Amino acid sequence: MSPTPNPLKGLALVLVLVGIVLATAGAVGAMVTGNQRLMFAAALGFALQFAGWHRHNARTGGRS
């Protein structure tokens, strides 16, 4: 069985990569500056990664 065709095929990768950058920048920024509000940026990055992996798994039917 082949995966369902999707015109936004690269969106999952974009979500994961942007999430990684945002999560890392938010966590490091919060540690360096002591500003705990930057952890919200990290949480948003983690959520983007989750959404990206969920989209990838939905497209591939759960197979890697």
C-alpha cells in the first residue's frame, strides 16, 4: 500500500526543523537570561515538533 499523495509533502519536515530551532533557542535563552517567559517559546517549539512528527506518521501510515 502506498502513502496517500499530499501536495504539502515537505510541511512535516519544516514543522520539525522550525520546532527544533525554536525549542533550542527558547530553552537556551531562558537558561542564559533567567527569563522564564522564554520557556513558552521552547514549549511552542516542542509542540511544532510534535505536530510535524504526527503529520509525518499520518502520511506514512505509521511506518518509518
